Amino acid sequence: MSRRRRSIMSEELKNELAKELGFYDTVQKEGWGGIKASDAGNMVKKAIELAERAARQSDR
């Protein structure tokens, strides 16, 4: 019984972050399952930073 999780981040955002963090080529060759756990963690950290920055901007 396989459960598929619905992604919270859009594919566009994930691709943008992967490019910025330098592992987009791995994603293209192997898919998201091919990235290192540390890369995935860094991607999540970056996404949180962006969300927090956007939230601060909207509070002004």
C-alpha cells in the first residue's frame, strides 16, 4: 500500500531552489529521489526562509 504525499511546494519553486542550490542537474538526471538528504534539507530551509521573508513583507 503506497501512499503518495501531495507536495506543498510547487514544481516551479522546487526547480528554482534546486538550481539555486546547485543540484538541479541531479534532479533532471535521476528525479527528486536522486538528491541527497542534506540537499533536500537545504531546500526546505531555503523555502522556509523565503516564506518568512514574504510574511514579513506582507506585515508591513
